Amino acid sequence: MSAIQVKDVRKVYRRDTQEVPVLDGLTLNVAAGDCVALMGPAGSGKTTLLNLIGGIDAPTSGEIVVGEKDIGKLRGRQLAKWRS
């Protein structure tokens, strides 16, 4: 069973009328107890992915499931409770 499931996640930031795609169709499964290192050049989306998994930011599309909770669908108080 996966502790973290990232399914076809896309994250786009908007700067005025310009779209800046950071993650495009990312899929990742991390099993409970696994140790994973995120490596890549600056601007490759490492921090964005961690912010999405931590519930700090929401994906533009796709799913992020931590444990059995789809955190991409949580809003407001539900998300604050989950973070704590």
C-alpha cells in the first residue's frame, strides 16, 4: 500500500496572462517506510511537489493522496485540520 500517491498531477502558476507549467502529468507512489530523495536542477518542481504533498498548495489537476486522504480536495478548515 502506498503512503503517498501522486496521480497525473499538473501544477501551473499564472503570472499576469502567462502560464508557467511546473509539473505536467507527474505520477509517483511512495510505499510506507520507503525513503525517497528528490533531486533535480533549480526550477524543476521539487519544492512545488513537496508543497502539494504537504497541503500547502493545491494541484491544478490530478490527485494527491496521503494515507487514504485525497488532500487535493480538502479546503479551509478540513485542510487546516489535516495539516495539524
